[in-house]
Amino acid sequence: MVKSLKIAFPQDENLQLLSQGAEEFGLSLTSEQILSFEKYLSELKDWAGRTNLLSRANDREIILKDFLDSLTVTRHLFPGAFLLDLGSGAGFPGIPLRIIRPDLRVFLSEATRKKVYFLNNIKRVLRLEGLEIHWAEETKECFGGIFDFVISRAFGSLRKITSEGRHFLKPGGVLLAMKGKKGEEELGKSLPYIEKMGLTLAFTDRLILPFLGHSRVLIGLRKRDCST
């Protein structure tokens, strides 16, 4: 986990919420990281009309529902982990994770070409090393069985995540599904299928998103050594 001295924060009220919310997850953002999030926000708004990136009403929603939500998984990622953000879209959670955790190797996979172009633009603007971006079809063909974590935020149901994501995990790797308040209910219904696909439940982590009070459930599914 990256730690730093507490810094004087810019005047933007919404970015102040990001910094304060991150502290609730045990994270202290550096001035460079805050600047990166500010640039990221600017690029998101600039590209939104051209690529259908997201439909948030304002900056505050992006910062709290996308940036801050993306940071909830950091406690489960060990140093130097190699992770795949499956169906990255506008870059959540992969890009926020890479901003705050430069130790991670982050791989973004996205099916929409225009969004892939946006992600490559963000990599250039933020000068993010240790970040790879690929079209989804290339990912399927070339990158099976190598990731410590496969993370999914808005990819679909647990069954879909399991079916698509298990292929990319190394034995013992964890598929980490980011779900809302009904996540545990969905898990209960899907667990027999998940186990049939060669994964076992490693953990569930319940939390509340700061300032919004929205419930989140993180579900970790570990790939058994004997699965393929």
C-alpha cells in the first residue's frame, strides 16, 4: 500500500471528497496522485460525448461512484500483483488502482475499440508505466492463465464473470467481483455453478461507500490448482 505525508489539498470540493474518502480505506493520496485524478476527470469529460464512456450527471458522481469505488479493492491486492481489469470501459477500476498503487502490473481488457483508444490516451496523458491495454479479442487469444487477480466491476452477472474470467487466472489466482447490495444474494444463487467451474469462495467483504452510504460487496473467488 502506498503511503505518504498528508498534503495541502486543492480547492476543488469534489477532489477533497476523493482524498477524504480514500483515507477511510487507509490510503493517503500524494499531490501527484491527486493531479493524476484531476487530469483523468478532465479527459473523461472531454471524451464522454464521442465515446459514450459514462452517463454520470456531474463531477461529484464520477469521483464518488467511479474513482472512490474503484479504490475499495486495494486491501485485497498484494504488492506487485499482476491483475486484469475485465471489461474496463472507461478504466474502472484499473486506472485508479494503477494511479495509487504503482507497484501493481495492470492489464486493461475492453471490447469497444473507441474505449480502447480512450484508455491508450489516458495512459499517455498520465504517463502510466506498468499498464497494458488490449482489445478483448486479443486478450482471450493470448493471455490465459497468467493473472494473480481478475477484477470485474460492471462486466455482468457472477456466472458470466466466472465463465469469462476463470480462463485468465493462474492456479490459486482470485477473481474479484465488485457488486452492489444484492451481491451476496447473487452469490448464494450462483455458488453451485461457480464451484462447478473450478473456483471456491475465498472471501466476501462488505463495506459502505463514503459520503453516499451505498452498500458494496467484494466477492473473491479462488481458482483451484486442479482447474483448467
